[in-house]
Amino acid sequence: MGRFGLIFKSIAKGRVTEKYPFAPIELPEGFRGKPEIDPEKCIGCGACATVCPPSAIQIHVDEEQGYKTIDLFLGRCIFCARCEEVCPAEAIRLTKEFELAAASEEDLHQVVKLKMAKCAGCGRPFDTVRHLQFIAEKLPEEQKPMLALCPDCRAKLASKILTVAARRHR
Amino acid sequence: MMFKKSLWVFHLNSGSCNGCDIEVLNIFTPKQDVERLGIKLVGSPRHADAIAFTGPITRECLPKAIEAFMAVPEPKIVLAIGSCACGGGIWFDSYAVIGGIKEFYKILKEKHGIEPPTTIYIPGCPPKPEAIIYGVALARKAVEQKQKSEIFVEESDIDDAATLFKEATSTRHFIPKIEVIKRGE
Amino acid sequence: MTWVALAVNILFVLFYAPLMDGIERQVRARLQCRKGPPITQTWWDILKLLRRPPVAPEKAVRPIFNLAPLVAFAALLTAFILVPTLLPHSITFWGDLILVIYLMNSATLALVFGGFASQNPYAHIGADREVNIFLVEELALAFVIVTLAIVNGSLTIEKLFPVQLKLSVAIALIAFVVLVYIASARIPFDIPEAEPEIVEGALIEYSGSQLAFAKYAIYLKRLLLFSLLLNFVLPRNGVVRPLLFVIALPILSIIYASIEAYCGRYRVTEAIRLLKRISIVTMISWVIAIAGW
Amino acid sequence: MVDKILAEYGAVVLDRNAKRLVVQVDDKQLRPLAEKLFESGFYYANGVGVDERGLGHDFAMYHVFASEKDKLYLVVKVSTSNLKLPSITPVIPGSNWAEREAMDMLGLEFEGHPEPERLILPDDWPKGVYPLRKEFDYNERPEFVERKPESTPQRTDVVQLPLGPYHPALHEPEYFEIHVDGEVITDAKYRGFHIHRGMEKLAEGRLTLNQVPFLAERICGICGFTHSIAYCQAVADAAGLDWPERAKYIGVILLEIERLHSHLLWVGVVFHLLGFDSGFMHMWRIREKVMDIAEALTGNRKTYGLVLIGGMRRDIDESRKNWVLKTLTELREETERVSKDIFGMKELINRIKGIGVLPKEDARALGVLGPVARASGIDTDVRRDHPYLAYDKLDFKVPVYPEGDVLARLLVRYDEIIESFRLLEQALSEMPQGDVMIEDYTIPSGRVGLGATEAPRGEDVHFVITGVESKVYRWHPRAPTYNNLPSVPIMLRGNNIADAPIIIASIDPCFSCTDHVAIVRKGKVIWKGPLGEGVKQVGR
């Protein structure tokens, strides 16, 4: 039929254009849209930042103020949902939101600032309060005091205990 | 608003993987058909009202991108399409790219003294065609901007770990409150 | 009365020319299963362009580059003083078909010069192709005019419109229908401004209001060609004429745009070969006209 | 047979499995061995220069050869302590770019290379800085040096126009230089690599093994998924992993969806280049449905991001499977109907008949791949010759046309669209139950792995050396366009300039695929479309 066949078919087909932006569109289940951190659930463990391929989630530690900042920059996010997969607290998930355009780059940031706990030994802030609690819930009671120490102090303490034990053994 | 009814776009691939380029092309196909909104793709930057960057702007593309950018008459709109153009994407700190539109503006400012024009950031990898349409509608101020920067700050008095564990043992599910600051409101 | 009619005609063409492009865009969109732009879209484009500042490229020959779109626009408007459109009254004005064709061609040439003056390689190629096609097209057009002149015994617009239908005239008119298609630079003959290849050819360096006038001139040229075609066949007087004229224009648009939507672009050589064939047809019509049929 | 040749040239076998063989040869034996391999049916698949100082060796060059007949990938390693190696380009033209790439990125020298010029880095890149050496940090940004003016003198016998790199026809920056005699093309040169994004270094530097699939997917926004699969196959090959059956089928389904969308896109673009915009609109209207399927299955229209080293991240549930099957049946009918009408437009078809011919011998010498090779009469398809995922359990035909012109390339792709529909239907209905991901694995370090997939444009070959602490030591992807582009000058020669754009587009060039590594620094460059005819007049 050639070109005339095609013309007739096009007319028969009619218009296929959707109405967007004047009408919303349907999105399939499982669509990977904007990632959102639930600030009430986030424990600041940093697992998401570690797996994020483009480093769109970055962690900054402010030792003076005692805050840990989780900075999610949508303008670099590749919407791969790895963060959702690894988050132990189910705090970050991908919504169906895709209308993310913004007039300034600042609007593309989502920042969660979490309070950090000071080490019982040296007094240096070392981990978020929530992360410690999260671990504490899974630890047996007798090991919990160790959590109050930063990794450095913990190592020192551990070596001390070991030396004492070794001496005793001897 | 000059571009309310008619907006001509010059599309510049500044080192993109093609994903965004295809989606830019895609909005002209029957399903989305943005010609109905008066949007047209033009081949010459001189004809354009808006310039669409896709890609993190590679070193090799940089001089050409500056040239094309300057050829678009003022006033112009810049559409930074895709995560690469917005913030450098997965390559943001690689040796071969300059890392997104913001860095591009810095270079423009330093070398040519040009102030950045109105810019619409459209994140996505690649953004859905509808997301691009939404971005253009935002440039025309036809829709409200949904995406706002959010800063959540945890408010809590406890800051030393020793007291924390005293408290934690008594109330297992103690969770400190959080304060939300939304910028732009 | 004539002046009022003239003013009405000019206003009509000024208003309708961009609208016609809008209609054609809509037709093409429908044939591609799209919603397409509103028919006022071309108007919005032009209004926007008029508000934008023109930027001249550094290397351009400024006087020619800046003037070219205005010259083209003015030449075509002048042609519309001669060619009756909605109201037939301007027919009594002086001037003949040759003048109309000259005005139309000077508009084309103005844009070609503008393209050369811009010093852009794409514009050069576009302008160059334009000239190529234009030269061959001219030959065919000349034979059409000569045929009509012989049959009607005159070249004045007053005598020519509408033409007497004879065998030679019929052949010439059919050739003219094709020529109108080619001269209005539609696919597959939009080679001079082929978008995917050389980016609107001669117009590449134009921007803002200059681009608006250049585009306007192109739309006016299409309308002028349609008007000439309709004038040859429509009755000259009466209330029916404006009515028929207004109905016939969109119909022509629909037909031409449908053909345009379902053709691939020719190479320049192919286009020229086709034009040469049309020239032969028009030459035959001329011979037939001399023979008196 | 291969073993006999290898023994003859004193090659030492380092590692072997059913699909690939790694050997090491002495640098003096390399060129004769390469020549012998080429004669016995091997083509050049990939070339990787590696800075092996971190593994306790010197610099090395890995040449990868492939053969459909032997169903084998052969990795030939040559080491060097003084950065000098013999070039094999004189005997296998296909290795030209790979060697120049190693010169650029690592500072290796190839003795006897016909055009030892910089290929990869930008014009303003300082000399003596080699990004792929281990001492270079991935995020180091050396100072811009002065751009050298084009070295090629202005020629008077050819018309040169600085067209591009932003040409509206291709929506990607690239340059072609076409030398014209009258209206006929006498020679053409390519210059591109504007999209070199430093991906290989990034993979070694910032990313971990399981992040690289996402990077690999962004090699190309059209055919990215097949790259991420190829990468995971390469790592799986190095570590000896095997995916669960269901993951393999899901991989096939997504790969075929990607092929469908890519081919429909290409057919549309060809019509657009021919000025037939309605054809473009119809093809893309059909393609839109394919994108919907991809979105429903993966959550994104492109860059599916579904694959990790252990398998697939998402399963396909029953109801969605049925919906996809139904939609595919409708799509297949629609595609056949519209294509039948378009193929009925005689003058359109005649326009692309007999132009851009690539003879079979040249195609083989350059190692041309995929639909371009199949349109030149080379019966090659990774899916059949080196089966991966579940392709060995599915039934499909490999279309081969002997003409070698643009029309043949269109027909090959059209046949592949239809085959893809068939493959999808089979894979969806035969998919076994089970897991889609293995979580429990270890990746040994310092192992060589090779992964090959059939991308819509041809064969992707990914080469991996695993590193410590779940990093890659070296990763080198080779996209099909890398092998196909050098054939364009041959296709162009002798043709009318009017046909240049359609010929170039006929290989379905995907410059971003190729540009992950290189930059040509040659002559004044031109991409001239059918403006060509105009070019002739201007030059007169």
C-alpha cells in the first residue's frame, strides 16, 4: 500500500498524545523516583553513602558542633535504589515522585543533621546517638558499656584488658 | 513572560551518555509531543531561546559549549537536563570532566565575566520525558516548584554516650525529635 | 474604494500567512498521530521573535545581512499590492505578472544574499542550493508565463485573471501546481533549508526580529504562490470570490501539507532532474499555445 | 587447532576455560602470531594496556582475539619493561585504535605503528601525563595547556568545512573530515571522542566492584544495560561465578527489550535523516510502548540499573509477565504493519539502495561487528557463537545479508526486531522459577576475566582484572562503535556526498560508547551532510 496505506492508518489511529502537564500521568509500580530520607528513622550509619555509585549521598562530620550531616544531592543521584537496598533502618526509600525540576541547585539538597554522642573516654564526638542505640538493641547487655567509647578508646581499652589478662595468665 | 507561548530550544550534548539526548528527542514524538506547547528544537543556537545541556561537560567539549552558549541571544534560559548536567552525575570528580553546570558557570564568570542566566535543573538519570516537560513548564512559571531544599536537624540534649546508655536501657525506643527547616518558604 | 480594498487585502495576508503555516503544522501533526501545535502557534513564534534582540555574527557583512530580511519582506508585501487576494479590486492597479514574479524572486534573492553575507558555511551551502533550484525553477516558470501570455494575449494581471481554459493552459497550470509546491520549499524540495543537514540553510545566523521577518517573508511567499494559483482559476468578481478564496486556501494547505508529511527529501541532483522534466512539460505547453490550442 | 598455533609461537597458557584462553607470548613472537591468528579466522576484539606494577609486574598489553569458528576468545598478553612493544596494526588494522589508546593513556610505545598519534585525551591535555598509570589520581585535573592550532595545512584540492561538532543530525558531538573530488568522496577521517569521561580510571579509583555496573551502564544511554551485563559477566568469569537460571532469563528479557528500543530508535532516525519525519514519528510511537515495558519491569525507562555481580536485583511477577506478553503481541503486529507500508515507499528505499557498500574482506580486517558485519555477509553473533545468559536455550535466527549497503543494514535490523519479539516471547514463557541473585561469593584478586555480549550495535567486550578490597584493578570496556567507526571511510569512498549522513548513521554510531577512551587528533575535520552537493559548488 505504501504511503497511502500509512496515511489511512495514521488517521484511523488518531491522536496518541497525552495531556501532561495538564493531567497527571500514571506510573507503574516500582518506579524509581526521588529518594527520600525519613529523618525520624535515619540513624546516620552511612551505609547508603558507601554504596552510592555517584556519591550523591555524602557524610560530613562536624566535631565542634557535634553533628553528623547526611547530605543527599538529587542533582547527582542516578536513581539506582542501592541506598534503599542497604539501609538497615529502612529510612531511605525511592518514591514515585519524578517532578524534580528546580530553579536553583540548593533546592536539590536534602540534609539530615544528627546529633553525635561524645566518647565516655576522650570526650570526642564519634558516632550518632541513634546509630549507637541501633547497635545497642542488638547487643547483649554486658557489651553495651563498650559502645560508649569511640573506636580509639575501645581499642585502647581492649589492649589494656588483654595485657592485664596476659599478665595474669603468666 | 516572553516564552509563555513559544520556546525554541538548542540542544547541546556536552558529554552525555545519550540517555538524556534520546529523552530530549523523545518529548517531540507523538506521545508527549511538546510542539503542542510551542516548544521546538532548533539546529542553530542563534534561533534559540533556551539551551539544553545534557552531560557533565567534558574537557574536550568545554570550549565548544562556551561558544554555543554565547551564541544564544539574551535573555536565555538554561535547562540542565539529567543528573550529569545538574551536578556532574557519576563522573562529577573525574579528571576528564568539569562536573556540571555550576562549574561551567564558574569558568564563564572567571574567563568571560558572564553572569549565569536563569537555570532550571532537571535531575533524573535520565529524567522521564514528563519530567523534562515539567521543567519547561517550571521555566514558564506554569507550575509550582515541588522540590524544595529540606534540612532536618535533630534536637537532643543528650550528647555524651555514657548518659545515653543509662537512658537507653530504661527506655528502649527513645528517639530524639527532629526539626525541619524548609528553605524557600 | 480601491485603497480600502488594498488595505483589507494587505491586512488579510499579513494575518493569514503565519496562520497558514499553523494550519499546515497542525495537518502534519494529525497525520503523525500527534496533537500538534494550535494553529496560532506560528503567530506566537513570530511575536516572540519580534521581541528578541537580533545578534549579528562577527564576520557578517553587516549592511547586507541586516537589510536582507526586511527587503524580502517588503518585496513580498509589494507583490501583494499587485496580486488580488481576498478582494479583487487591486486588479485594476498597474503592473503585470512579470513584475510579480520579479518581486517574488527578489525576495528569495535577498535571503540568499543575506545567507552569503552571514559568512557561515552552512548558510553558504543553503544559499547555494537555493540558487541552484531557483535557476531551474525559473526556466519552468518562464514557460508557464509565456504560455499564459500567448493564450490571453497579455501579461497584465487584469487580463490574466482568471485565465481562459485551453489545453495548453491546462498543462501549464498543472505544471504550475507542482512549481508552487517546489517554490514554497516543502519536503522533498526543502533542500536549501534542510533542518537535519544544514540547519535552515541561509537563515542559520539570523536571530530575533530579523529571523522573524525572514520567516514571515517565507510564509508570505507561500501565500503569494497560493494566491496566484487560485487567481488563475477562481471567478474574478462577486461575493462568491472572497468566500471561495477563504475556503480554498486551507484546502490547498491540507493537500500540500499531507504530501509534505509523507515524502522523503530529495538530493539536490534529483530535485533538479525533476525540475528539468517539468520545464520540458511547460515548454510543450508553450508550443501547444503557439499552435493555438 | 588454536593450541597448535600457540605452541608454534611459544605461548604459555596462563588460564583457560571453555570460552576463553589467556596466554602470554614473547614480544618478538607477537606479530607473527597475530598474523597467523588473523589468517585462521580470528578478528581483533579488544586491546588493553595495563599498568601491572601494582601486581608486581611491569606494563603489559593484552590483545583479545575472537573467533566464531572456534567459539573462543583468546587473550594474548605481552609484557614490557621499557614501555616498548611491537605494533600489530600492520598485520591487523583493527588494532589501530587500541594501540593508540594505550599510547595515550599509559605512555606505551608501539614500534611500527602506522600513525602513532595521540588519540584519546583533549587538545589541552599536557604531554607526559598518563591518566591510567597508577600514580595518577582519578580526580586530578591537570592545568589546561594551550591548544595547538590544527596541524594539517589547508588543502586546495578538497573543500574543507569546519562543520560540527554539534550537528543537528546526530545529536552528539563528533567530527568527520570528508575529502571530496567533485561530488564524489575520496576519503574520510573521523575525529571525535568529545565524550571521554575518564570512566576506566573512575572505576579503578572511586568505585567498588558492585558500583561499576552502574558506571558501565552509563557508557551509553541507549545500549547501556548490555554493558553492565558484559561487565558482570567479566567479573563472574574472573571469579568463576554462575548466576541462577531465573536471573539469566531476566537478563535476556531486558537485553532484548533494549535491543528492540535501540533498533526502533535507529530506524526512526534513518527516516528522519531521509527527511521522512512521519516515518520517524511512527517508529518512535511504537518504541514508546517498549519504553513503557522497560519502565514497568525495571522502574526506569532507560539505565535499568538492575544488575549486580551476583545477578538481578528485581524479579518479574506473574501478572506483569502476562501484561508484557500481551503488549508485545500488539507491538509486533503494529511494527509489521507500519514497516510493510514504509518499505512499500519505493523511492525511499531506492535512495538507500547500493550506497555505502562495505565489502566483506574490509569488514573482517577491521573487525566490524554486529548488524554492520551481518549486512556485509559476515555471519557473526555473540549470542550464538559465544552463548551467555540463557541464549543457548532459546531459538533465534541470525539475519545475514550479503549486499553490504545501507539498505542491507536496515533489513538486518528490521529482521532483528522481529527476532527480538520472538526471543522475548520465548524467554518470558519459559522462564524457570528460583532465585535471581547470589549473595554469597568471594572475588579473588589479580584474576583476568572477559565478558562479551551482543549489544544492539555489535559485540561488547569487557576486560577485567580484579583487585583487592572489592575493587577492580583494571577494567576496559570496548563498545562496538569503536570497531565499526573505522569502517565508515571505506563506506563513504566513491559515494555521492549527498549520502554521507545516511551512510554514517547506518552503522548506528554511538559516540558516547566509544568515547570512554579516546580522542582523535587528526587534520581539519568535517562532518558534512548532504550539504555535500552544496560543498561542491562552494568549492568551485
